[in-house]
Amino acid sequence: NLSNNPNIHYSKKVVDSEKYMGFRNAALINFIKSFGNIYNEVDVVLDFYYHLCSIEMTCKELSQTFLFLANNGQIPFSKEQILTVSQTKRINAIMLTCGFYDEAGQFAYKIGLPGKSGVSGAIVAVMPNVFSLAIWSPGLNIKGNSQRGIAFLESFTNETGQSIF
């Protein structure tokens, strides 16, 4: 368990809400499947996705979950290598370029860390070979990212110089 907590659960309320409002997700997965890039049943994939979107964690657990991405694919507390260095680099690159919806470019420009935001207001950011950091503030901006979380991370990287750039 990457969070080091075996009692992580998901919110049924969030799953139900995601399913109720998931028209765009359903359209996109059907579109991707039409190209032969999804092999599983659409409903199974969507259900899995909605459950992933509704995992309940503390900031500490979220940060610990992403530590392997700051540690070249190795879980620091168990020393288990779960990804290669190359795979880790690629995931960090995807988070940098895609982790903040339509604001990914601005996030990379202003903050300069790979990261991922969630509709709960959570943000996790990774400084390779140094740390992972989680922030939670539920007020979302127009792009669907935590407004205060992004402001904090911009100040943090400006003041500490901790950025990949």
C-alpha cells in the first residue's frame, strides 16, 4: 500500500455523483474504445475510474502515495521498486503536461513541478529526488483546480527555488 495505511476507502457519495454527472467521461471512453484502444467493457472502466476519483485520504497519505514518483519508482519506506526510473520519468512528464486539466501549461509555467489535481480540491506535486507534497483546499477555480492550492505552490516554489526549472 503506497499510502502506508491499509484502511483507505472511497466515498460512495462521490462515486454516485461522478456517475450521475459523467456524460463527458462516458462519451470520451466510448470514443477511445471506437479506435480499439480500450479492451474492457466501458461500464467496467468507468466504474473503476469513478472509484479512483473518490478515494478518501489525508494530505499525509496522499503525499506518501506519490513518494515513489519522487524516488525513482521506489517506495521509500519499503525499498520496493515498483516502476523503473524510465517509467517514473514518463509518469512525472505526463503529470507535468496533463495533471491540471486545461491549466496544465500554466501550472508548469508558474509552479514547475509535476503534479495532479482532483475535483475535491486536492493537489499533489512531486520534486524528483526530493519530495512529494499534498495540499487540500476545496475552492476550485474556473479550470477545476484548487485556487488556494495553486497560489500556495507558486509561492512555495518561488520562495524555496524547488522547481524542475
